[in-house]
Amino acid sequence: MKYIYIINCSFEDSEFGGLFNVVASDDDECCKILEQHYHFQEESDRIPEEVKKAKKFALAYSNVNSGIVADIVT
């Protein structure tokens, strides 16, 4: 089963933040997708925390590719 995650990240220690929509099969895959795509450095230890707080919805179709659907980065 695949899920869409709606993640609102705002890292207090940096200017980086944003809204990320990610399709993944579980929390671990979602974290890996974010880390690979955005090359988080100092914030990488906080990604799992943000993913756990994210809104998560099951998708009706499981043949959807995992990855970033949309993002707004500040």
C-alpha cells in the first residue's frame, strides 16, 4: 500500500523549511526520499520526527511511483 504524506517542515535552527507532498510505502521510505532529494545536512536527524507528525493518507491505487509529488521550499 502507498500513502501520500503532507509534511510541513520548519526547522528552527535554519532558514530552511517548506511543504512537501511525498508518495511512499512507509515512513522510512518517505525519510529516504526527502534525504536523497534535498540533501539535508544539519536537519537530517529531524526528518523522521517531521514525517511522523505529517498528515498521511492511503492511496486507492498501489501502482503509483514513490517520490516527491510537489513541494514549496522556503
